[in-house]
Amino acid sequence: MKLFEALALRKALQNQLAQLISLRNSTFEYPEDEKPEFDFEELTKRIKEKVNEVTGLKLAIMRANTGSKLPNGLTLYEGIVELANIRSAIDQLQDLMQIGKRGLFVSDRRRSTTEIRMIKQASPDSILRMIEHYDAKRRVLDSMIQEANHTVEITWPPKQ
């Protein structure tokens, strides 16, 4: 099974688990003069089985992520973490571009912005260049990760 298929399966299994939990919760109480629609013990057993299945798949995905190398030398897992860091940096820089436009600088002494001129520590142009730099890194790394997701094989279900 390819990694992207395992990721889709994990999502599907997690959705199934959420449905089982919701079903158990919604049928936990029932009128004393009626039989419950679903048996609590049976649903609990199915939930445990689904949790074990999801856990096994997560571990298989983790092993694939830590055992596979990207062309840049990072493991797939390291690439995923680095991609999250790059996306965060881009978001932070984009937030900087908005400062001043939406009044984020508020003085502690409650002076109006007309009293003191605010000066930015970096020009919008330099921030845009930083965003473009990070965005280029993001595109390359995202491409490597997507390629790995379509080429890396995982063993699922595990051999018993």
C-alpha cells in the first residue's frame, strides 16, 4: 500500500471510530420500558478494535515517515515538520504585513496614533522577499513530500 493510500485509510478509520463513539454516546441512555437499540458492550468492543486498527496504521505510517529519505537528505518525517515550520513562518510574515493597517500597535500610555509616528523595523518589500523565499522552499518541499507519499510503500495490515 502506498503512503497516500494509508493516509486516506487512516482518515476513514478515524471517521468510523468517531461514528461508533457517537453512536455509543447517543444510545447510552434509553427508556426503561424499551430495549436499547445498540448494546453498550458490543459498541465498546468495536471501538477498542477500531482504536487498535487506527493505532497500528498510525505506527506503520510513522515508521514509513521516519524510514524514508527525501531527495534533500531529510527523512520524510523531518520534511513534514520542516514544512509545518515554513508554513508557520509564512503566516507570521503575512501577519507582519498587516500591522499598522489594522491598528495592532496600541501604546500602553493610550496615546493616539497621531501623536507619535510609528516606524516599522523592516520594509514591506523586505518582508515580501522573505515570504517569497519561504514560499519557494515550501513548494519544493511540498512537492518532495507529495512524491514520497505516492512512492513509499508501507506494510499494512501488519504480518502476524
